[in-house]
Amino acid sequence: MQATVSKARSSAGSSSGETRWRVAARTALPFLLVGGLWEITAHLGIFPPRLFPPLENVASALVRLTVAGILPHHAAETLLRLLAGFWLAAIVGIGLGIAMGRSRLAEDIILPLASIGAPIPGVAYAPLFLLWFGLGNVSAVLLVAFVSTFPIVFNTWTGVKAVKEIWVRSAQAMGADQGRLFRLVILPGALPYILAGLRLGLAQAWRILVVVELLAAVPWGLGWLIFGAREFLNTDVMLAGIVVIGAIGLVLENLVFRRLEQITVVRWGMMAA
């Protein structure tokens, strides 16, 4: 009996190990394919090496700038602006979205304005924010917050409206007041949409922040680094900055959004793990 149990455990462990290896291989495959195609293109000589550097040059620039402390300083400045603007956008966007979902008057007032403002590219707002708030961090943070608020508002509003009426009526029939109704029914029901809106808002924040760091004349930042490297055709430095942006986005996804999903909507059975 014990031999059978130990055999089953070893079989399950090997199967789990194989599954982990398959997941790792499936995750790495797209990066390996893109990296291989990049290397082939770089060494074929289709583009000048200065404009299309091989991956070893990009890795060398990444290590060189990191050891010198330049890249971490740029990344830290950008991350602070991103988090400040995104935090402000999350508070305003979720608040407005909930108000629109729960109040017809708020929906009638906010929805037309948001529908007009959302399709306008964030760069188009940049000159106005620079004129109103001047050069520097204030205009950069406020513009990031303004642009990334729109997807959060729309997704939160959609999530609140998508909460099933039978859930609301059942909670009211059991004596739930407005506070408990919102906390136990409305907010959990809308949370998957809110998380989706936060992801989209973060993507919007990255897009506008990289550009506005150059326009706002801030002395440090990944956007400033990338555009500054363009002036001297340092393509390897530009790509190193882009790699850092992607790495920060991956860390935020895994450490913030995915964990938040695990402890909320996945735990509640509203979303598959």
C-alpha cells in the first residue's frame, strides 16, 4: 500500500514538474523566436549596426548603464511619476465610474464628457497642460493621471452596470443597507471590470509618460533617456530603456494585478485561476 502511495506521489510530482517545464517553455518560446529573428536580421547587414544593433550590444548597454547608476536613476524617476499619476487616476476614475453606475444624473453628466475626451490622443493634451502647469513633474503627473482616467472610468461604469439585479434585490430583501450593499455586492461584482480598467489605464499612463518626459523638460526619466539617445543614434541605449519599461510593466502585472486578482475575484470564484 505504501509503495503504491509513494509511486503515485512520485508520478504526480514528475507530472507537475513536466507541467512547470512546459509552462516555462511556452512562456519563453515567443521571446526566443523574436530574439532569433532579431539576431538574424542584425547580422545579415540589412540595416547599419548603429541603427539595428545585435542583442549583445543592447545587453552590454543595459549592463553598462545599470552599473554606472544611470539607468536605475532614470527608472526610479519615471516610476515615481507613473505611480503618482496612476494612483490619482485610479482614485478619480473608480469614483466617477461608480457614481455613473449608481446614479442616472451622474451618468448623464459625465458620460458625454468622457466619450468626447477619451478618443483624443494624450499627446494632444500635452501643450495645454504644459501651459497651465509649466514644465516639470507637476504637468507630467497630472497629464498621466488625466489620460489614464478614461479607461478606468468606462470599465468601472460597465462593471457596476453589469452587476446582476437579482443579486441587488436579494441583498435588499435580506436587509442590507446601502453601505453593505455596495461593499458586499456592487464592488465585488464590478471588480473584474475595475481590474481590467486599471490595466488599460496603466498602459495609457506608460504611453503618455514616455512622451511627456521629453516635452516637460524633466532632467531624468526613461522617456528623456530614449529621446536623448535618439539624438546621438545610440540605438542600443534606446532599446535598453525600452527593455526596462517592459520589465517594470511585467513586475507590476505579476506583483500587483495578478496578486490582487488571486486574493479577490479568483478566491471568490468569479474568475478562473
